[in-house]
Amino acid sequence: MSVISMLDQLAANLDEAEDATVRIVGDSVYVQYANDPAVLKITSRPGVDEVKLTLHFIHPEHGLIDSTSFILTRAQKFSVAIEQLVAYQDIWFR
């Protein structure tokens, strides 16, 4: 899966939330929810047989609050990335 198609799929998945504003800028997807000033930034970096996804939780007044990253290999399904994303969204936005 190319980085662009992965970003498109992540953006489509995140855009399903009614209160989410989702934008793709370069190699990153940005998400902001209506009642929360914080932004989730998802950056992807391609490797030979893998893609590194980095999630940044950024608050406009306090800067970077937290971040994490994980590797998605070609053998793994895209659902693995979605599972990781949902887990961190539950931590950061609930």
C-alpha cells in the first residue's frame, strides 16, 4: 500500500465521525474534533517493506502533549493501523 493511499484511507476512516474535521497536508493527516482544541497529527514514512506511522497529540496552547509510532509491514492488514489509531484516540480524546 502506498503512503498516499494509506493517508487517504486513514482520512476516510477518521472523517466518518460527524464532529471531525480531517485534512491531508503533505505526508500527514490532521484531525480536529468540534469540541476539542487539540489536534491529532498522523504522519507516515515509507520504508522498503513497511510504513512507519507516527501519531502526535497536539494542543494549541501547550504544544505536543504525547506521541507514539508503530510499524505497519506489508504482511499486516490495514485494519492493524486502524486498531492502533482507535486505541490512542480513546486515550487522548475521551
